[in-house]
Amino acid sequence: MELARLGRYDLVKRIARGGMADVYLGVAGADTVAVKVLDPARAADPAAPALFGAEAQLGALLSHPAVPAVYEAASEHGVHYIAMEYVDGVDLGELLAANQPLPLPAALSIVAAAAAGLDHAHRRCGADGRPLRLVHRDVSPSNIMVTRAGAVKVIDFGIAQTEATTRDGLVRGKPSYMSPEQCLGQPIDLRADVFALGIVLYELTTGRHCFVGERDADRMIAIVRGDYAPPGELPADLQRVIATVLARDPAERYPSAAALIHALEAVARAHGFTLGRAAIAAAMHVLADVEIARCIQSTLVTEAITRRDIR
């Protein structure tokens, strides 16, 4: 279904598609937002609007630089939507598509920033003042965005739940980025997010997939077994961090996202660099220049072939 306007937002173009909702670039006066729209076909399921609304409520509870702000949730003519902060950047899946590792200062800075956003969600308190211990459950490259200025955003809390409600035995998340306990349908806690972020750390620093297999089931078996190639090309202290964060037993992992940040900061200090947006921005500028050069080269080759064919 093509949409032109919802509420006060003009929908300029669709910028992402998902199993449950599409995301549009929206404008309201001088403001640019992302408008997430529940698929009308999914809305026919009575549970879907409730889940969509719960996502908006959870998002509204969070207030952190590494988590996009939620502005409002509403419905119009039976179409349910959430207006949120627009992130003008790329997701890590696009960066990883080159199968090349990022510079360590940038890779560690991205993971540390994402960990800070997750730590905020894990520690956020509800109306009763008690920590919700909100588990994202879908930490993966496609759900971490980076801007050219070096900002990092953890997006899509669509299947997030509090620890108390993750005991339903259902397996949710992306198979390549789930923790062993998720793969087995066991109760999970915030350390499942820490494990998933560890997979992202491995892939950003090595330029290759962590848990491999032809099928989803094969990758999940590899995760449960802890079967991945040790990143021997990385510094020894970073190898230890990765081994800890990817421990099969949650009790052997870092107990929190904050603890992972401290470990990454220690690695950075030991190797003489500082984590932060500047390191990410520097890498993003280089990657952008490389992409521009690649596009120019591709265009020149295409033009050369065209001229040859014409002759």
C-alpha cells in the first residue's frame, strides 16, 4: 500500500522494509523523522497492534544518545505508525558487506557506543522505580546504525522484552546473532545481548562471519557449541575480550554491557588510542571516499565497455 501522509507527517519515501513494518522518511514542517508503519496485513492479527504499541511504549521509556528517540505513536484510518528520530546513516550490515575489518579504533568505538545504549535499556527503571532489565533480543549488524559524523544508534526494539517475560520458550532473533540460550529456547537475560554484541565485535574486527553454516540451524548449532575460528590476527588482549564475551555459559561472560565497555576501553588504552565518535567518523570518511572511488571506477568501466560495443 502506497502512503502519502500519516498524521502530520508527509511520507517522502520508503527507506526500509521489515517482516512486521515498513519505515518511511517523513517530514513535518522543518522536521525530518522516520515513520514506522505496521503492515496492514499484519494489523489484521489482533495481537500485532498490541505488540506494535508495546514497542512504542518501550522506545518512549528510553532516552540515550545511542537509541533513537520515539516522538509519538498513533493510528489513522486503521493504519498504525510510530514517529521516531531519523538516523541519516548506514547499518553495520552494509559496512560488513565489504568483508574487510574496520580499523580497531573505529570498530571498538562502535561496539562501545552500542553497548552504552544497551546498558541504558538494561538499567532503565519503570514507573515503580525498579529496573526493567529490558533485553533487546535482536542485536545484530542490521540493527546498529552509524552516521558519517560518528554517531551510533541501536535500533528496532520490536521484539524487546523484560527479563521476566523472556521465559516463554519461543526462539526469537536472527539465527546468526543469538546467544546459545536463545538458540535453545531457554530463559535469557541481558547477557544474551552482550553475547550478540560480541559477535558484532568479532565481525567488525576480523571482517568475516563469526558463526558459519549453510542453514540457520547449522549456525545455531555452531553457536551452541561455541564453534568459531579464533581471531588469531587480533591483539592478544582483544582476543581475550572476544573469548569472554562469546562464552557459552552466561556466567562466564561480562556481567553487563557496561563491563564490556570497560574491557574495550582497557584495550584502547593499551594500544594508545581513544574510543569515541572521532575514531568512527574518520573511518566513515575513508569508507565513503573508497565507495565514491569504487562507483567512479565502475562508471568508467561501464562507459568504456559501452564505447567499445558501439564501435
